[in-house]
Amino acid sequence: MTSSPPVPDPGTPPTPVLKYYIEAMAPHHIPAVSAIEKESFSTTWPPSAYRREIERNELAYYVVAKRSSLAGPPRRGRRFPVTGVDSADSEDSLLSRLGRLIRGEARAFSPEEAEELESVVGYTGMWAMVDEAHITTIAVDPAYRGEGVGELLLVALIERSMELAINEVTLECRVSNLVAQALYRKYLFRNMGVRKRYYSDDGEDALIMTTVSLYEDVFQRTFASNRDRLFERLRAG
């Protein structure tokens, strides 16, 4: 099994090694996850669904990708209002606060909370079922796509699958999403079939993709090589 940098303790600031790093999804990350999801998909989960997944579903494993100080300045404006700073938190902003409530943004955040949320640039999750892991969702903030964040998330799920002695990883992908399919094939996912009209928003078909066994020599070699190149790419400099 390949080794990986330790997942930072959520209670302590991580020591930057890479521009982006993985952390276990926690309830306080959900506003950022929901914001990225809304910019990535036409249909979305309610925040309560993510809370159930990470707090109650024993089969679930969810993580976020975060931007470290080595990634440079943020690539987008702030999403989350800060208490005492943004006009939406002032006494005469009832309509603004009501609008945030309707959108699921019930309150402004402390500077520390807002900084944490702004650092989240992607997320993913899977269900671990006997000898198969099923990737349920994966998304990257549009401002940070093309930086290797999606691949870093995928690597995190595969590493967790190997820790759990899972034999293969599977997922569904839109037949039109050629960029995602290229990433999955890079990690030896194969086409296994099609789910007709799988996506409820437009009826598009889904391609079923599944890895070869995670313990075949060819997968181990491919995974280690891809992962090493990714980490080199994500190092500062």
C-alpha cells in the first residue's frame, strides 16, 4: 500500500506541504460544500443530507480539499459574510438576512469560521460496501479546477478504500463529461455499462466506471506513479 501525508488534525493548523490538502468533512464545512455543489451541479443535496452522511451513515466516508497558504491568494471573492464586517449583518439589513435564510445561509460567520469555509476548494465522498467502494459525489470549486484538486480527492478515496481492504471502486459519470472520464481512466477505471436516463435534471445517461482490483500489480504501480506525479505538481515552487 502506498503511504500518504497524514490527514491534519482538524483542531490544529496544518503545516503546509502541498498547495492543497485533504481533511475529513465535518459539519462546519457544510456551507462551503453546499456552495461548491450549487456551482457544480444543477440538482443538489440539502445541507441536512450531508450532515446525515457524516454523522449517521457508518458506510460513508467524506472529505474536503482545502487550500493552504502555499496556493497563493484566493482566486475568488469571499462567499461567506463576516459578523460585524459585511452590511448583510447590520441592524437595517432584515431583507438581506431573510434572503440568506431562504438560500440556506442562516447567519454571518465569525472571521475564523469564514476563513475556514473560504479555504475549502472541493469535496468528495463514498460508501464502503463489503468489497466495493461507491463514489457518491465529487466536485471542485470552478475557480480551482485544473489544479489537480479533483485528482487529489480521488486519490484520497482510493487510499481509504485500500485501508479498508476494499477490492474495487466504482462510480457513475455523465457520458458527456469527457474530462472526468479521462481522470478516472488514468486510475484504471473501466467502462462497465450505461445507466439510461440516470440524471434527473436532463435525462442524460450515466457511464458506469469501475477500477480493476486495487491489489493487482498493474493498479499498484499505476496508482503509485500517478500519485507521486500529482504530489510533485502540488508542491510549492
